[in-house]
Amino acid sequence: MLRQLILLLILSVFLGGCSIFPSEKEIVQHTRESAQQAFKAQTPTANIKSGTISMYLPSAVKVEEQDANNIILSKGDKQTFIVFYNSMEDESSQLNYQSARQKENRLLLKSFKDEDRFGYVRVMPVNKQSKYELQVGQGGVKITTYSKKDELEDNAALMMNIAKSIHFKKSSYRARESY
């Protein structure tokens, strides 16, 4: 009897503390860490030049459409990313972050800053089927997608790498470095 009780106690501690499926809180925390690590990491070298901008895109991500301030990206058949960029804002701009702060039902809103740049990540619930709105930004660039819970962490890093790699051609306005 004592042996069964000890085994039951060990099993309950193991199952309770070492869940195979991370909680929403854990996923959101990992997403924050992933975005922050990507923000701090070296900026990937631009491999795409289109119109007045240059940027880095991983091989799995393709440009679907582009206009004056927006780019629609896709990854596979099911993942779409909407990139908004404002060439009048520099890398330290907090304009998009201030807009992101207006939403109240967010699970995460975390900003990152260094000497020259300002970035952020925001996660908001969309529905009960583990879908979330994920938005990352750096300066005058923000990228938004809908993501499954188990893809939040990877998408946050991917999106931050893209956001921080976007550079604008110099113009008469304040802009990022010329490429």
C-alpha cells in the first residue's frame, strides 16, 4: 500500500510539473523571449530589394503583394504576414508601439530598446481554437499575422528578423539607412 502511494505521489508530481503541452502562459513567455533574442541578435543581411526598400526574407517566405507602405508575405499555403512600413519613422520610433498599446485584451505587450532601436512584441487572443494575433515591430515597421499557439514562438523570431532587416532608400524625409 505504501509503495503504491509513493508511486502515485511521484507520478502526480511528474505529470503536474512536467507537462508535455505547455500552458498558454508558458507559450506567451517563450514568445516574448524569442522576439527579444531576435531583436538583440545580429540583423540578417538583406536578400530582397524591391522598390524603395531592402529586406531579409528566409527562403520559405515569399512576397505576394507590395504597395507604397505594405507588403503581403506568405509562408507556405497557410501563413500570411502583413508588413506595414513608414519610411518617415526611424528605427527608434515608438509610433507603432503606442498604437499597439491601445488594445486592452492583450496577453503580451513587451518592448525592447537599445542605443539606436526600439522594438516590441504583442500577442492577443483571437478565438478559442488556439489562434492568436501576433504583432512585432521595430521603429517604423510592424508585421502582423494570425498564429497557432504552437507557432507563436517561431513566428515571433521570424517576424522580428524581417522587421529589423527592412531598410528604406534615403529620401528628403527622415529614413533608415540607404541600402
